[in-house]
Amino acid sequence: MSNNERTVVLFQGDSITDGARGRGEDQNHILGHSYPYIISSKLGFELAEKAPRFVNRGISGNRISDLYARWNEDFFHINPDLLSILIGVNDAWRIMNELPEGVTDRFERAYTHVLEETREKSPHTGLVLMEPFILNVGAPALKWDAWRAKLAEYQATVRKLAERFDAVFVPLQEPFERACERAPAAYWLWDGVHPTYAGHELVAREWLNAVQNSRFALK
């Protein structure tokens, strides 16, 4: 990590990360209502003396190629000490729905390019790669076998990239499946993709467990 006096943590992704975040300077809404808010609330309170800064730049509908397109302003300009990425469901969505944007599957290629450029230009930044996830309800349930196969492919890619780029890997598919032993799938992911409040709490807990027990732990 950098030698900045104030640690900066950047969350990147799609609507799951976006969480209807504010686009202005209103600190009451700036982080949205998704897992970044839960994580930032806990760590911001525990580390108040060090005043860490938490930034959410998730954008609803984004694919990994969209992240790359805005990487200059939404990564390099922010220059975080820790970067967390959760992406993949929209890449799969385009393919499952046979949309023009899904003719070619660029997930691994574009994700690799993002991480290569990140490492090249910002070697001090710690990386956290979060596993994309779905459950058998809502839209995924309509083509469950195809959705599950595509997401399994993406999950393997993210795990492989985490190893290659020395990143923290946050497993999420298995935790969500275990959670379904406690309550139905829609209780956690109301449409099979987007977390409920309980689902976001699950994501936040898994993130904190993985990151705070790694060399990138915020202290």
C-alpha cells in the first residue's frame, strides 16, 4: 500500500455495489445502501482515529469492459490503497438474453486487462476480487443450468486472477448457498441476482472476514 496518511478504499462494480449511491457530496447518501456502506460503517467506526476514506464507484448495469472504459477517472484519479471489485453478472446477463453486447464473451480478457494495467500503473494498490454469485430464483431460474454454468466459469476466472495478481479472493457463491439452508433464496437475493438487506450483510461479512485476515487488513 501507499504511504498516504489516510487510507483510501475503493469499491468498484455494478448495481450490487452501486446501491443507489449518491452522485454528489451529501455524506448521508454517498456510499449507497449496499455492502460498501456496511463495510465502511464498521471499519469507519473502528478506525475513526485514522479517518479512512471509503469511495463507492459502482455503476448499475456495468460489465467488466465498462469498468475498463472509465478506469482513468474512477480508479487512477482516486489512487486508492485498496481496490475491491465485484463484477460479472451483467456480462452473463447479456449472453443469457442473447443481446448484441453479449455476442462475444470478454469477461476474462477484459478483467485481465484491467488488472494488468492496474498493477502496471498503481503497484502499491492492494486488490480484493469478489466472486460473482446467483441463486436459483428470479431471472436465473428461467435458464438455471445455463446461468449456473456461465457463473461457474466466471467464478473460476476470478479465483484464478486473484492468484495470479496476488489479490484477496472473497468467496460468495457457497456462503449464499449455505444461507439458503436458513431461509429461501429470495430472502437473500430477491431476484436471484441483487441482494436484499440480509444479502448485503452476508456479502459484507464475507468481505470483512477475507480482507481483515489478510495482509491488506485495515488497522
